[in-house]
Amino acid sequence: MTMCSCCAKKPVYVRKRLLCRACNERWQRAGRPDTGPPPPSKGGRPRDRATDERAAETKQALADGTATLTELAERFGVTHQTVMYYRDRAEEE
Ligand SMILES: [Zn+2]
């Protein structure tokens, strides 16, 4: 099986460019530079929409004082640890 020409860790998904799905998506997001996909963001943690929305909601609620970390954890059905991750994520951006 042919491996990705960028990360060399995953099988090729876009045969024409010899890129796996993750590297191809990074490349598309970067505006398809001639230099190929940009390096993965730190940690390479996947960012799904729900996480982004929760991070934004967490930031807003904490800024407004409308909810505590514990209340947010209950609202999202996640652990306290995860809410702290959302909070830190929102601050990074
Ligand atoms: Zn790849």
C-alpha cells in the first residue's frame, strides 16, 4: 500500500497528490500551497465542530460569570478536566 508523501504514516487517500486524508485537509485549509501541506498543529489533536463550539461557550460563560466549570461539565456531559481543556483551548485562540 502506498503511504502518504507528507507524513508517511497513513495510506494515501488522494492518489493524485499522494496525500492521506489528514494531510490533504491541512493542505486544502492552507490554501493549497505549492510547498505541500503545512506541518500538523501541535499535538495533532483533531478539532471537531462540537469541541470548538463548547470551547467558545465555555469561554463566554466564564467571562460572563453565568456558569461554573462544574455546571458546564454537567451541561456538556463531560468531565471537569474536559471543561478545563475547553477553557484553555478558547484562550489559545
Ligand atoms: Zn499524511
